[in-house]
Amino acid sequence: MKRKPATDDKSPLLTYEEVADFARVSVRTVGRWACEGLVPVYRPPGSRPRMMRDDILKFYESHRVSPVGETAPVKA
């Protein structure tokens, strides 16, 4: 049985699947971000690669993309 990932805001590190769900993109896109070095990847010992939620939000901000449901700030 596949375990449902915990997607609460208190989890500092997210799996690629959790990031994809949060960002509303495919897991393949998240993997591409990692391979291209666009978002830092953390590899805890004995665990799958993970990303920090704050790093995803910084990525959105630096690429002028808003998370789903939020409006982007207007930059002058």
C-alpha cells in the first residue's frame, strides 16, 4: 500500500511528489528543476532527495511566478 505524503506546512523538507502537488506541476518537472540546479536539493541519509518549501517559494519569486491561488507582487 502506498503511503500518502504529509503535506503540512510544518514539514521542512518535501519529497518531489509533495513539491509537485504543492506547485501543481509534474514530478518530472520537479526533477528537471533539480537537475538544472534551479532549486536546491537535500539528500538526508537513507532517504529520497527532498526540497524545502521556502526554496520553492523563492524559485517562484525569482522567476516572477505566483503559487496557485496567490497574486504576484508587482515589481517596478
